[in-house]
Amino acid sequence: MPNIKKIGVLTSGGDAPGMNAAIRAVVRAALYQNLEVVGIRRGYKGMIEGDFIPMTSKDVGNIIQRGGTILGTARSKEFRTEEGRQQAYKNLQEHKIDACVVIGGDGSFTGAGIFSKEYDIPFIGIPGTIDNDLFGTDYTIGYDTALNTVVEAVDRIRDTASAHERLFFIEVMGRGAGFIALLSGIATGAEAVLMPEVENQEKGLIDYLNRQNKKSNIILVAEGSHAGGAAAIAEKVKEDFKDYDVRVNVLGHMQRGGSPSAFDRFLASRLGVASIEALMDNQRSSMVGFVNHETVLVPFNKTIKFNRNLNRILLDVADILSY
Ligand code: ATP
């Protein structure tokens, strides 16, 4: 057994629904192993500032259903500096924290990997981001909830788009990845999906609109799409379709909030338990992931180095079904 008596848990980077369920699972799984647990507030920023709170089983009661993160999250420039990380180490030592579980995205894992190399503190990562863009896991915590939020919003916009015979460009999150756009596009029957993984989609879109000549259309646009954001594309399309009533809707941060779906709660629970098992098994600098409905352990350097690719079959499905 490793010599771990006390662990820290933190949420870092962008928030995602299900992070609370993950905190709960980490805390309870750690207590089950007779470890003490400290919550680190506001990610690496709190680690540098020594913003720590002891966590008991009660402290994580009644949070599994809540969006956001009770620990708060932040992006910390200081943690990118040696001085910042040294201060963080001092604080961890002062509080006798032997290991950490970080819930976040690839940036958070990059920071954890660097820190763990500099100082002898094992880190295990749990993938928490709505973007689903991490290599080594089929799903990240928050993605399923965000997808359902987008589907509900697009269904509503579809009603008004049909009633007024409008062409809607709806922008969704995903950073450099099109997972949210593509899957929600399929699930809402969008006429087209524009995403970063596919180049030169504009001409195809114009041809499609000309060919179909539908009274109303929903075009989903991933925020990182090559063609630009929804507003930029709408401007270009307006030039060719002067009679169309073109509207733009940027869904924005509503995609990050809300009560996590059953799947995200389940995923967070599984990965939280797996993260503590990994620490007990002397593992470090790795992310616990979920592949083919089983938990797996993937080294940070792999999750960071490789991109998670879209399943090309899904691109075909979207194309076929909007024919
Ligand atoms: P999301 O996918 O939701 O954006 P993320 O974890 O990728 O989440 P980032 O802002 O990229 O979010 O990273 C979170 C934090 O990790 C940063 O604010 C920074 O403190 C730390 N971090 C990222 N990259 C590095 C690095 N190269 N060195 C040290 N720390 C880093």
C-alpha cells in the first residue's frame, strides 16, 4: 500500500455538470479507504493561496444532483510559473497532503503532470469538461448533460423557426471540437452541422440550401468551426439568400449549467471511485477514463498528446439523415 494518508481534491478549468457528483465520489471513496480528504477551492489558484477545507461524508451530501462545483473552479496563470507551483507545494506540505485528485480538462492534467514531476506528489485526473475532447475516454463528465441541454434548446428554436419560416444558425460550445455540435445535430435533426473537424463546409451549405429550398432550417455551428462563429456565417449566407429571414442564436453558458443527467452522475461516481483505487494502487500522473463501459487508466502524457477524433461514421449519419 502507498504511504498516502491525506488527499486533496480540486476542480479546475471550465466547470461541467457532474463535477459535484465526482467530488462526492472521490471524498466518500477516500474515506472508505480511511484517508483524510481536503477540498482545494478554486482549482490551482486555491492551491497556491492555501484555500483548503476539510471534507467529511456529510459535506458532500445532497450535491450529486447539483450543477457547477461546490469547490469552485478557476484558471490560474500563476500555476504555470515555477514560483506559483513552489508555493502550491509548500501549502500541500503544510497541510500534509500526500496526493491529489484533479477534476478538469487537458490543461488541468498538463499542470498536474508538470507539478508531479517537480514535486513528489501523485496526481490522478478525472475528465470533467462538457467538450468531450479528451483522448482516452469515450465520455467526459458534463458532456451528456450539455448535449441534452442543447437538444432541448434547439427543439424550442425549431418550433419558432418553423412558425416564422426562418433560417437559424445556432452556435454551440465545444472549443476546438465538434462533439456537441455533431451529436446534438443528429439528435435534433438539424439540416446541417458546421464543425472544426471538417474544412470547406460553406460551399456545401449554400448548395444544400439551394437544393432543398426548405421553408425553415436549423444549422448547428460549433464555436470552433472553420467557417467562423454563427454570426459570421449567417452574414455570408445572407448575401446569397436575400429573401430568407436569417437569425442567429448563441446558446452560450446555459450549456454548462443545470442538474447533471443520470449518465453524468453515474460516470462521475464510477470515475471518482476509480481515482481513489488508482492512488491506492500506487498509480500517478494518469487520468481515469471510461472506455466500452469500463474504467481505464490513461497516462496524462497520452491524454494531452493525442487528439480525440470524431467518429467519421457519425458524420455520414448526419449527412444521410439531412438528405
Ligand atoms: P477545459 O477543457 O474545461 O477548458 P482545462 O483543464 O483544459 O478545462 P485550462 O484552462 O486549459 O482548462 O487549464 C486549467 C488550469 O491548468 C490552468 O488555468 C493552469 O492553472 C493549469 N495549466 C494548464 N496548462 C498548464 C501548464 N502548461 N503548466 C502549468 N499549469 C497549467
